[in-house]
Amino acid sequence: MMSKRTRTFTVGAGVTYPPSVELARLHTPLQLLDHISERFERTVYCKRDDLTGAALSGNKVRKLEFLLAALTDGGHGGVITCGGEQSNHARATALAAARLGLRCHLLLRTKDPSNPPEPTGNILLDQLAGATIEWITPDAYAERDELLERRATELQSEHGVSFSPIPEGGSNALGAWGYVRCVAELAEQLGPGPVTIVSAVGSGGTTAGLIAGCQLYNLPYRVVGIAVSDDRATFQGRIAKILAEMAETFEEDVAVEAEGIEIIDDYVGRGYALSSEEELRCIVDMARESGLILDPVYTAKAMVGLLGELKKAQRNLGEKIVFIHTGGIFGLLPKAAELKPLL
Ligand SMILES: *Cc1c(COP(=O)(O)O)cnc(C)c1O
């Protein structure tokens, strides 16, 4: 049965992975971005993690391979997770759950739960996959970890099957293994020479996994995260915490000092999920120059950040750079009206 096939992934021998279930199409390709490479006279690649699948795509799928393997093993009945209105993580979880025969309940943050947003983009896919959506206020969302636990218990008594909570963004010690595996792929594709890996940071699990992977495989890769909300110190703390949990749970030597984690917080722009003209323009330019569709919430900010840093002579990102395209295409659909003047 395709849906529950356990991954037997031989890449990255020498590191012992926790069990995972096959959901993503791996390896994802590495695409040379010739326009950017020529313009800045270095080699800039895009790691196409937007191609981990079609609807079930983006960076969250790599994390879910580990997060859901633990559940299918134990015969759990459902999952519950949370996110913003247009959460890519919620959509990926809803689709993966459907594929694996698990129920899925989503807590999604919206300004006024009595007047929820139209089912466009990711919300439409959540509903197509049969996930139940509970709209919650930003205030309620602030206590999301407690709320996930409480609602999981309540759903269990309502439905008679257990619901396992998955944290925001799938970002915990188990989910981060998805990006350890991504580092192993990169090592095969690029070799062991120095590389700077640049990606968007939203809940920290991707960056944590990348940092852990570089340590576990002993690679001279540098990991730089571009914050899409909050500030540097917040993400340094969150990522260091995930790495400390990985070190403790899996007895791997991956813990690092928070201050040493490279986060750039100069490109948050108007804030989470809000687009500046520069970001929208970047989406249009990338589509036309490289055929790449960036998303408005994460990868457009991260690409504006990468280009901004490349323009600065003083911060040298090195000769070889990999930008991780973490997906998110469905978040673009609700932005059609904002993009229209630029087309
Ligand atoms: C969630 C997400 C990110 C951020 O990844 P984290 O592991 O949460 O930091 C980046 N890009 C896209 C498209 C995402 O959906």
C-alpha cells in the first residue's frame, strides 16, 4: 500500500533516523538561479522543496513524514494542529491525514471567528481533505499549546479515538528530522564544500533541522534564517529549544548556543502575512525571470532578504548559496487583488 509505506531512505548513511512514513517526493531538485547568479557573480541555487508534491507540498511534508509515522504506528485515530488562516502546515497536515486514514482537526487563527474567511487557497484544500476547522481569535491562539492539548482530550471523548496534537508548523524535535534529511540530500547534490543555506523562518523547525543536519553530517555548511515575523532573539530562542530537545530525546550532539544561530530580522516588512509592494514585485519578477512561484507569506520575504543581503557588500553570504523554496503556493491565491496592479 502506497499510503503507509515506511521510508527506506539510504541517503545519509551513518545517521540513525527515527521512523518515518513516505509522503514527500524526494530528492527535490536543485535548480541554478542563473539570473541571480550572474547578477551577483556567485552560484545561487534553489532547492525545490515546493516540489515535495502537488497539493501535499512544501517544507511541512518533510516534517510530517516523521510526525505522522509515530501516529500510524500507535494506531491513533486523528491529529489536531493549528496555524494562521492560510496555514500551509494545516493544509499539508489535512492532506497527509486523509492519505493515512487519520482524522484531522484544525485550530485556525482569524480576527473574528463569527465571520470566518472565504474558503480560498489553503482553506479550500483543508475542507476538500475533510479536515474540521475551528476558528479561533488571536488571543486564544496565543495559548495554542495548552489549547491543542485541551481540545485533543475533548475530541477524544467526543469521537472515541485519540487525537494527537502536532505543534504549530510541525516544529518540534521529531519534525525537525525532516530537515536533517534535506541536508543529507544537499550533501549528495552539492558535495561537502562550503555552502550557505538560506530559508524563511516561521516557527523554526526547518532551520533547527538544517542546523542539526549540518552537525550530524559534519558539513561546513552555514545556515541563515530570514524571519517572516517577530525578531531575531525570539527565533534564536525557539530554534535553540528545538535543538536542545533533539539532543535530549535522540541523544545526538546537536545543541547550540542561541546567540550563534544566524537569523536576519530586517525583512519582516509590514508583518506576518502582510505584503509590501517590494515583496509583491519580487513574486512577479521571480515568476518572469526563473519560472518560480514564490508565496507571499514566507518565500517572498526570504527572497527579498537574500537579494537585500547580496546587495550589501559587507555581509558576505559566500560563493555558493542555496535558497530553500519551502513552498506555499496556495497562499498566493487570496492575494490576487493585491497582485493585479503589478501584472
Ligand atoms: C511554514 C513555512 C515556512 C517556515 O518554516 P518553519 O519550519 O515553520 O520555520 C517557510 N515557508 C513556507 C512556505 C511555510 O509554509
